[in-house]
Amino acid sequence: GSSERTSANIYTGQEQYPWILLCVSQPRKHILTSETVVTTVAMNPKSLHLSELEVKARADAVRRVAEFFQKPEQLEKIDMVKARFLEQKTATEVQLRMALHSQLDGSRIGLEKLDSSLTESEVCRTRLMELDASLGTLEGLPARLQELKNISRKYSQLAAAMENMSYLVKVPEAMEQARSYIESENLLEGHKIIQELEGVRDELMCEVHRENSLQDLQTLSAYFSGVEDLNALFRTKISIVGSRLTSAVVTQNVLVVDCVRVIDREERADSIWQKRSEKNGFLPCGRPKRWKQLFFDAVNHAIRDKVFGSAMDSDDDKNKLVRHNEAIRQHTRADLKIAKSICPTYFPPDYGIFDRFVEMYHNAIGDHVQSLVTEGLSDTQIVQLLGWINSYHTEEFMNDPVLNIDFSRLSLLQPINLLPESQLDALREQYIAKTVARLGSWSTNSLSRHAVDWRRATAPDLDGSSYYFTGLPVLVMSPLTELLGKGNLLQFLGVSVRERFFVKFVEQMSCFVGEYDQELREYHQSYLRDRSQFRFYFEYILASANDALVFADSIVKILMQELAEDAQLKGHMAAHINSLKGEFERVAEHCRLAAEETILLDLNFVLNNVMTPQWLRPDDITGNCFHGTLADYDETLKHVRPVIYNELVNRLGERLLIDYLKVLLTRRCPFRSEAERHTAGEKILHDGQMIKNYLVEKMKVRDEVGAAYDCLPEIAQMFMERDPSMLYLDIAKFVKHFPDVRSDQLYTLLLSRGDLRSSDAKELASNSLGTDVRTKSSPLNIFTKLSVAAQR
């Protein structure tokens, strides 16, 4: 049993067939394999296709038997299976017999019809031969019937003339009646009469056209010339309705409907005559009338008049283009709302009246914008126009949800943005170039005027915080403030244009910073050449320092406020703005240095007395002069901004100390006695205290600056020391507090006493410097800076 199941499982097949009976009824050794069947088929002269089917059926039978008898207990059902397959075989044979009989019946009927058709074809052939023989006897008949044909045609013409005679007599009266109807705006009745007149005229002229009688055509044309006058009157009415359409659909809607019905009638008549003319070559006078096109031309002309007729004022008001464009916007929106909500009620859908309105308005506005560009615009008008173009597709204009305009389905003669993108870019670049050039010219001229004011004999003004200022920052920035802010010009532009403008503006302001700095340098040099000519130089240089900081703060504030709502653009511009701010801050630094140099010029006059015989006199007031000079300038310095003041006084204190030390190192005062040397030490001590006290108590310099001035009392002690052998202790203390002092500086100070030999001073200076103190720092590294200053 297992071997039989294994053998049966190797057979496969797709179709069911009663060959299973054969396999079931025979022992296993007699079961035919597919190879045996193929061999048999190859030797059998039967059709190859039938042989393939037989092989396939046998294989399928083997598979089915294998499926049914996979277990020994299934053999008990062999009789049941055999009976079921016999029933299937019987049913299949019945179906095959029925199909064969059906095919044979169809073939029999087809043969019978073919036989009948052959018989009828023979009959037709015989009759056609008889007809051909009969027609041969009628040769020359058309020529004999030509006269009858001519008489018949004349009779037809006379019959038509008799039929139309009564109407022809009434033509003048009908024309007058039609004119009366048209003038009283009863267009349908008037047009009905015109159609009747044209019908008679056109039929008569068509008949005459066949006769090629030019004279008769001219006669008919002259007789019906009044019809053309009526058509001209109708065209005038149509043009008037078209030009007033948006108001007519509200106040004269009946007239509009009548006009549309008349136009549709004429459009159909144009189409009919166009087709007839293709056959007979005749087209009546005035055809095609194209009154529909005439109507739309009138509408278009009225729209263009509204767009181009919103003329700009002739005055010099810089906002006249804004008012002009606003008038166009209001006209457009009002008419389009009527075309959207009312006009479709009175016009057939094929008119597409709303879409035509949109096309006409768009094309008219595009032509108008192009004409404005061609005529030339100022920079203000350019940005106003660009802003208006940007707002064209917003909800306040063409993108109104009520209108719901789909530009993709319209036939537009102008670009969807009114101007080509290349021309828009050119306008944007032109605006940017003009505006930046105007701002540059304005800032340069403002700087030139204020440079003259710096030389005035009056001090600069004080602001609310008591700081010196000039009007230069406000004057230079005023054009920019007009451009920026909500509702102002630049708000109308796109992000890319605004970014390009800001980049160009920052570049222009960077050039202005260079001019500003150069002008201040020339002002400073002129002052140094002749200080007597500039009474308030110091005040104006401080005012300029304040102005530079105002510039830096104002530009950052204005531009960042403008860019606050555009994070991306703000990110792009932040580096440019900060760079410009840094340039203005450098101008303020240059002004601070100029002010510092000015103070030092006067302090140097005082320094000229130090280490001189005059300085040693009891009535010398050098220390008081230092104090007085600082106090005098400090009164003016109170009017400079704190950031500049703090840096200036600290730098001033440092430089004054360096200059004072430089005098002590470089100037030799011959002391005639121990008392004079002691007096010099006292003078140094006094001068140092006077300067330090004012710097620390009044000017509030940094602690480090005040600590640096402690070197002067210790140097004074070196001069006041009467016993040279004790100088080692003084120097050791000095080096401890100021470890950056160099041996050559100590050597020079010791020689300044005038009582030490060079070798002794050098040895004392060298021995006093130990390596343990060199790693420490001294206040301001003052002696290191002194060494650098001495090398300049």
C-alpha cells in the first residue's frame, strides 16, 4: 500500500477526465506512464493536438486516482468513485453532442443564405445590363432639355418676385418702423424687422449672384442700403450697453437681456451664412457682423478707460501714485463683484462673462503698469508700484475669496504678475540703486554741512542727558526712517528685495563711516596745525564721539526693529549690522583718542616744568597746574557718554603717568645741593598725589590706575634718601611693588640723583633685581609700557 501511494504521488495534472476509470480498473503494472503515452502518440497518425490532450488527460487521471486512494481504507469506496466518474462522463458526452448539433445547424442556415444571395446577385446583374442598354438610346437628351431648364428657372424667379413683391413695396416703411423700435430701445422688435428685411435681401441677392449679374446686385444693394444704417444704429446701441455694462445690469437689465438675445441671433446667422458661402461662394453685405466681438470690445474699451483714466494728479505729492493705484483697485474690485454676482444672470454660460471681465482688467492693468515703467519712475514711485504689484494677488485685490479667480483657465496677454519677472527684477535693482545712491548723497552732503559747523564759534548743543550732540545722526538716518516701519515703503517689497536693499544700505553706510572718520581726522589735523582757530574743538570732538555711538545704536535698533518679524532675514543681516555697528564704535574710539591727545597736549606744557630749576622753586605750582588742567577738561568731559568717559579718563591717567615717568628718566636736572635733590623728591611726591587724587576721587579711574601712581612716591623716596647706602632698601621695596621695572630704568633713575657714579648706579640696579620677583605683575605693567613708549 505504501509503495502504491508513493508511486501515485509523483503524477501531476490540471484537468479532470474519466481516464481515471481506466487506472482504477487495471492492476498497477498495467498503468500507462506519460512516457508510454508520448511514445504511442509519436507512432500514431492522429492529430498532434488530440494526442497532447490524451496524454494530459491520462496524467490528470493518474493524479486524481492517487489523490483519492492515498490510504488502504479508501479502496472500500472504489465503487462509489467509479459511479461518480461514469456520471460525469455521461454528462460531458451529452454536452458535446448538443454543441456539435448547434454548430451544424448554424452552418446549414449559413449555406442556405449564401445560396439565396447568389441567386439575387444574378438577377441584379441581368437587370443592370438591361438598364445600360436602355440608357444608350438617350444620348443628347440634356441638350434638348436645356431650354426647358432655363424656362423653369425664370419661372421660379418670377414666382419668388411675386411672392416678395408685397414685402418689397413695404421696405421703406419697415425700415422706419425698425428705426423707431431701436431708438425706443425695443431691440427685439426692431431686430425682428431687420432680420426679415435681410432675409428678403439676402435671398434675392443670392439668386442674382448665381446669374453673375453685377448690375442687379448693385441695384438690390442700393435699395436695401437703409438696412446697413439700421445695423449701424444697432452697433451703436450694443457699444453703449457694453461700455455701461456694470451699471446697465443693475439699472437697465431688460435692455441688457434684449441686447444679448440680439447678439446671439446674429451669431447664429453669421455661422449659417459662413457655411453657405463655403458652398455657393456668396456672402451677404456686412457678414459676418461679429456683434459679440463688438460687444466685448466695447466692454474692454470701457475697462481700459477706467484703468488709464484714473489719471495721476499733476502736483508733486509723492503719494499721488498710491492714490492713483488705489483708484484702479477700487474700480476693479467693484466691477468684478458685479460681474461675479449679477452678470451671470443675464448672460449665457458660453459668454464666460466673469472670466472675460478678469482677463480685460488684468490685461488693461498690465498695459498700464508697462506704460508707467516706460515713462520712467522715481525711486519712491518704483517702490510704490512694486508694493502695489505685490498686493495684486492678495485678498484685498484679485485673491478676494468672494471673487474666487482661477488665473490658470484665463487667456492672459500680460504676465500673471503684470510685468515679466526680468523687468520686475530690473525695477527692484533700479529702486535699490537709486535709493541707496540718494541715501549716500544725502549722508555725504549732511556730513559736509556739519563739518563746517564744527568750526563755529559756538559750542554744540546738549541733549536731555546733558551730552553734547549734533544733528548729524538724525539728519542722516531720517531718510531711512521714512522707508522703514509698518505702512512705509519697504513694507510693500518682498523679502528678497528688502534683504538686497539692507545689504546695499549697510555697504553704503560703511562707506559713509569711512568718510565720517576721514573728515574727523582732517578736522583733528587742522586743529593741531593751528589750535587758535578752533575754540570749541574739544567740545565738537566729544560731540562727534557721542554721535558715533548714537549712529551705532540707532542703526542696530532701527534695522533690528524692522527685521523683528522676519527671523530668516534677521539672521542673514545680523552679521552685516553688527559689523557696521563696530565701524561706528571705532569712529567713537578715534574721537576719544583725539580728545585724549588734546588733553595731553596741555598736560605736556605742564610736564615741561618737571625736572627743571623752575620746578624746584618754592613758588612753583606745577602740581596745581596738573590738578587745574584735569579739572578744567573734566568739566567738559562730563558731557560725553559714560562708556567714552570711563575709557578716556583711564587711558589718560595711564598715559600721563607714562609721560611723567619718561620725563624723570630722560630729563637731567643738575642738583646743586642735597636740599635741591630732596626738594625734587618732594615735588615728585606732591605732583603724584595731586594727579592721583583727582583721577581717583573726581574721575573715578580704575583701582589699577590709582595703584600704578604709587610708583611716584617710591621714586620720590629715592630722591629724598640722603644716605646712598640706604638706596638698596628703597630699590628693593620699589622692585617688590613694581616687578616689571627694568635694570636700565633703575639705573637711569639712580643717575638722576646726580650723586652716584655710573658704575655704582649700574651695580646697585643689577643687584636689586632678583629672579623671585620677576614672575609677579605690577599695576598696569606700567614700566613695561614705559619701555615700549620710550622706543617710539
